[in-house]
Amino acid sequence: MIDEQKIEHTLELHKKAYELLMWLKQQAKTNSSLLNNQALEEMSSADTCQDWVSRHCSMFPVGLRPAADDISGFSHLFSSFFATSFRVGLDRSWRTRETTLLAGVKKFRDGRHKKNSDRRELEAALALKRAAVNALAVEAQLECESVLIERFLTLEEYKQELALWTYIRELIRRTEFASQGSAVHRLWLELNEKTRKNLSRALVSKARSLLLDGLKIEADKVKNEC
């Protein structure tokens, strides 16, 4: 079970990491040493980002500096943005056309390739949801789990809660491992705008409770059918 303090702390680190990314993007226009090609390469990799954060932390705004114990998790979250919703490339609006941070993952020009990419993202996001539902079912000690899980994944009334819980579950995993990439961004896009703007421990806790209640209701239905 994921405790609520872990959820709240991860959300705080994630918010701080995103704000640092936005600060760096702005600083790049006047301070190229912070966002040169080498720095971009280091910060975009989970393997090298922690060292980059440790070396440059004193240059960050005080409010965006992670505590010493949080540098590892913070760095994983920070570097994960490059696998989900940001990329390194040329900003053609700049006169210098320098390499910088660009919003949006790389797009395929070929429609067929984009269609295949979208399909793979949807399948990967579904696999993450399946794992999240399975974990909740195991936690609640529910019977007929495989049948229950597949049925639950199709229920529209829990669509937002499931996307949110799965996203948060992966966000916590991202503090320790490399990101699942575009599949996680797909989960983010499934959330409505209000949810994306107001992520909080309370909102996540409510979603988890609704999912558990829903799973128990569906489990009773499946049990009667088994």
C-alpha cells in the first residue's frame, strides 16, 4: 500500500522539478552556461541527471533546491520530463537558433508511424492501469482477480480515478526508476484539466477510495458469476 505521506511528498517533488524546468528554460535566454548542449544531455538522462543536479543545485532558486535526501528522487522526476512531455531541439523562434527545451515529445511526420506510435502508447498505458488495478485488488484480497481486473478496466464511471491513481503510482515509481515515457504522458492527457491543475494528496486519496469501493462492488458481481 502506498501511504499518503509518500504521495504528498512525491507531488511536491514533481511540482518543484517542473518549476525548475520552466526556470531553466527562461534562464537559457540570458545564461547559456546553465543550458548548454552538455548540460541538456546530462539532465535528460536518468543515469547522469543526479550528478548534474548535485553540481548545480546551489545555482537554483532557493525554493527549487531539493533537500540532500531528495536529490535522487528529484533527479529521476526531473529527467523523466524528457521521456514524457519535453524534448531537446532547436527553437526556431530564437535568432541564434540554439538548442534548448521544447514542449512536446517528438512527433512522427509519417501518418502511419504516428498511428502505430499512438497504438503502442495506448497499449502501454492500459498495461500500467492493469497493474494498478491488480495491486488494489490484491491489497483488498478480492477473489476472481483476473476476471475482475479486465472488467473493471472497461468501466467508464471510474475512468478518471483510474487514470489519476495509475499516474500517481507511476510518478512514485519514477522517483526510483526511469520513466515509462510516453505511456505516462498518455495517462496525464487522460486527466481532465481541473484535475491536472489541482493535483493533491486529498484528490488522489479520494480517487483511490472510489476505486476500492468500485472494485468491491464489481468483485461481488463477478463472484456471483463464478
